Amino acid sequence: MQLNRTIHPYKVVLGDFISAFLGWMAFYLSTNHFFVDLTATLSTTVLTQAFMVASSWVILYALLGRYRDVYRLSRFKEVVLLAGMSMGGAVAILLAFFFEDPTSARFQVYYEPIGYYFVLHFLFSAIGKVAVLNHLKRLVLYGDVYFNTIVVGSSSNAREVYNELESNNRHLGLNIVGFVQSELSQPHLFQEQIPLLGDFHKLPALINELTVEEVIIAIEPSEHKLIEQILSSLEGEQVRISILPDVYQILLGSVKVAHLFGTPLIEVKRDLMPFWQQILKRTIDVLAAALVLVLLSPFYLLLAVLVKMSSPGPVFFKQERIGLQGKPFYIFKFRSMYTDAEKMGPALSSDNDPRVTKLGRFMRKVRLDELPQFYNVLIGEMSLVGPRPERQHFIDLITQQAPHYKHLQRVRPGITSLGQVKFGYAQNVQEMVKRLKYDILYIENMSLAMDFRVMLYTIKIIVQGRGK
């Protein structure tokens, strides 16, 4: 029976904390006449200082995502990373003492032996990290920790992958519970090894039923349409996805081997931004939304009065949209259309749309109707930048032509998007599909720098009045 895996990542956290604590204490004692007066040296102040330094290191590692997927961390890469971080940490601590009091003699005490701290912290951290990772990798190797895995593909390809994983990749801890066929017409050639679980359309149900954590797609990469359908069926599932490459892709350099001598696989990237950028992006969203809602509250009131005067009906327009992980939410706008604008059913707006009021036409050109969505950003339903959310009715129409639309639901929808600034508002489903490539381009290149570029371009459009 598999051990409780939730406790093991905390072993890495504890190991890092103890290593950083001991590294700081060794550094402090070595620069304060070691063993001359140990009781005086080990004061509460010193221990508190060591605790704070060690806690800072752990927080830094967490922000950099070093505690995610700890069973797959490379010991060599971790040691190399620790060397650079230890040097950076030593310089940061030196600068902290300097800015605390540039004239203090205490700064000189730490200036001379700064190399000591780099060596000591790196030594303790590297030994601690390698020891803990060795322990975790032994748990995986001996089967105490494993990951339920499904192979997707033709029977012959699946059998080849199964045999290779079983013989050369035990260190990955893959427990293959079965395979699903990419084509139902294919015969099942290796019932004696792993069971056939059906076709790939059953993947979401099988993932939940069998607690699957990894899916390996073993079909010809040239079958792009089929791979697209399989990936679409896995959208929203919390599993690691890998694709078996062909020789052409290997020659192109698109295959990065994560484990030396292991089976070459293209891992489908699930984490779109580094963890620290995710936190910073959300922090910027909350601060910006709160600032806009407070500072522009008089302008909100003015627009509310103007909307009320422009035509009969409510000030705000509320409509259900689909957001992160396919969850519905209500988006808010200043009403720009006459009431009962969709009494004939859902319809997209177009140029010279008679349903749009005169004030609404102006608000749309300079995006003023979108201002209430800062409330959606504040409560976490939207972001400043992200694909524009759509209604389920239009999502169903889009996915008939482009099943990969679900890819957009991996991120929070935004007030503005790359698709909107590059393509503009879509007037029909065909234009929605064309705009889709820009939103996917944004998702695959997500970063804070990309967000700032989209926001600057949005401001340019607003100033030029080139909204719809």
C-alpha cells in the first residue's frame, strides 16, 4: 500500500530549514571567536536571527517552486542551483547589514568573512538536500511511493512504451494501471500485461476512478488532430501529460530529456508561469483593482447616472460567463445596450449594432463599459490580463471547430487580452476561432512582462478610441 505522500514534501522543507539554520549558526560562531564564550554567544537574539534567516530561505525556495514535484527533482541540478543561490544570499545579507548602518563597525565584521557564509550555507544546504532527495528517491524506487499512470495509443506503441518504462524507468515510480486506445478498431495485443480500459474519450472518468496522476500519449506525433482531441479531453484534469516523440521532433530539438538514460518524452507544460510570478500577478491584480475602484468611484457614479439617463433599464449589465477551470461566474459591465437586446436568443455584437445605445457606443470605443469588471478582478474571478471570457453557448459553437478552445480555461479570464488588442472584438464564431490563436499564444508565453505589454497596448487603443 502506498505511503501517505503528503508528508514527504515537508521533509524537504524541514531539511532546507535545518540546513539554513545550521549554516547561519556556524557562520555566526566562526566570526565571533568560536567556543570562547559559547553561552554568551548562543543568546536568544542570535537564535531568533538564525530562525529568521532560515525561514527566509524556505520562503524563497517556495516562491521559486522548489517544493513542487519533489520526487522528480534532479540532485545534480539542485546542487548547482544551491551554489548560485548561496552566493546571492551571502551578498544580500551583506548588503542588508550595510544599508542598516553603513558606518557601523559591525558591517566590517561581516564584510571580511562573507565567503565563509557562502561556503557554509552551500555546504550544509547541499548535504541536507541530497540526503532528503536520496530518501525520497528510494521510496519511489522501492515502490513505497508511486504514480498511477495510463498509456494512450495504439496497442503496439503502448506495449513498446510499457516494456521500456518497466525495464528502464523504475526510478520514475510509474504504476501503469492500464492503457486506452486511440482507435477502437485496433486489437488488444498484451492483455496479459496491462488491461484495456476503453478509448480516450473515457479518460476523464478513468482519471477520477483510478486516481491517475500521469498520462503518457504513445501515438504517432504526425497525428496532430488526434493528439489535439486527446489533450482537449484532458483539459482541466490535474495530471502530468507526456507525449512520445518521433525522430523528426528529436532532431528539431523539441525533446528535452528530464531524466538521463530515461525514455525520451515531451512533457506538456502545465505550469504556465513560475510560482513567484503567479503570486505577484495576483497581487498586482488585487492592488490595481482596489485602487481603481476607490480612486475612480466618483467617475463610476457619473457613468451610472449617464447610463440611467441614456435609456430605461438597470445601470449594470450582468451575464454568466465561463472562467478558470470551466467554472461559471457573473461578469459585470455598464449597460451599453437597450434592455431585452437578446430576446431572440444569444447574439454577438457587430458594427452599427442597433441594440447599442448612443452612450454605449461611446463607452465601448474607449472601453468604459468594462470598468465594473475590476470588481470581478478583486474577488478573483478575473485578472487584468487574460483571454476574454465567453458564454457557454458560444463555447459550444467554438469547440465544434476548435476543440483546443478549452486550453483557455487554464487561466483566469481578463479585462483585456492579447486576442482583443491584436484582433479586436469578434462578430461571429469564425472570428472567435481566428482570435483564439492570439490567446493561445499569450498562454504559452505568459509572463509579467507579457502582461505589461498587453496593458500598454490596451491603453494605446483606449487613447486612440479604437475599441468597438
